[in-house]
Amino acid sequence: MVMCKPSDHDVAIEEKFSKLQQVLIQTSNDTSNCLKLLKKHLSDYDNRNGNHFTNTATRFMRTDMRNAKDTAMDLKHVAHDINKNQ
């Protein structure tokens, strides 16, 4: 059985995909952490200003924060797919 040695081009491509995977995971993690901090700050704002239940900044931003969180998770899934397909 003859084993083919990967070419320099193949190695370079693999390295680029590996770096892409790392960037996607880091971006996803950074986004999630930022959203957690935003939620905390919005909650603190609501508490300081006496906003309760329906008229809160947190509730107003909830859908957008969920969408951003879902997008961050999609990035992480793409990163894992890249890893599987290498």
C-alpha cells in the first residue's frame, strides 16, 4: 500500500481551516460572554430605575439578544463541522 505524502498546499489549507475554526470558536465565546454582560447591565439598569416586568430594557432587548446568541452558537457549530471535515 502506497501512502501519499500531503503536499505543502494541502498542509497550508489544513492550517488555514484550523485557524478559521479557532477564530469562529473564539468569536462565539466572546459574543456569548458579551451578551451575558449586556443582560446583567440591562438588569442592573432596570433595577436602578424601578423598571419591573413588562417595561424593562431587558425585555425590550430579549429577542435581539436571543438572535445574537443563536448566531454565536451557529458559528460554533460551523467550527465543529470544519473540524470534522478536515
